[in-house]
Amino acid sequence: MKTNLKLIINNKYDADKKKIFFEKKELKIILDLYAKMVSEGSWKDYGLTISAKQVGFSIFKNAAENEMYKICKNFKPSNKYFKYVITDSKGIIYKNSDNLENLLNNTNWKKVQK
């Protein structure tokens, strides 16, 4: 039995004109970091979660373990500095920013890793 899976990235707007996923540029920034960390042997797998409130890119050290942390984009943040957040496996916010690239570039990933 052959199954073809497709990843569909939808950058359309919903009825309120709010984005419902990572934009192409945001996803590229995250995937560039992911590729770097995989080549260093720090990260092994990832997963995506999507809800009405946020989209998240979960990072795993091993595919069989719980996520180490998650890079999230909040669609309706309580203030602008919570648009992008990095949370640990329990959902506790490690870092937050209104700029994804600055957030990821200014995070000490070796310190964050468990």
C-alpha cells in the first residue's frame, strides 16, 4: 500500500485577514536554524502544531522523546513582544520577541538544550 503525503503551507488570510501559519520567510528562518542544528547533531526531529491561537515548530532531540522546546507564532498576542516565543516542554516561556529572526539569532541554543 503506497501512501503519498503532502505538506501544504497555506498563506491565505482568514475572514479576519489574519495569517494562519508561518509566512514563507518565517519558515525559512526556522528551517535554516533547524538544518544548522541537525548538522551539529543537536536536533534530530521536528513537528508542527496549528491551532486558532498559534502555530508552533516543536524540536526534538530524538523522535521517540517529548519535545525539547517549541518556537511559536501567536496570532493575537497580548502584547507585541509575545508575537514569537520559545517555550520549554512544559510550555514555560524561555524567550519572547516581536521579531523572529532576532529571537532565534539571540538565543544561546547550547544553554537551552537539556
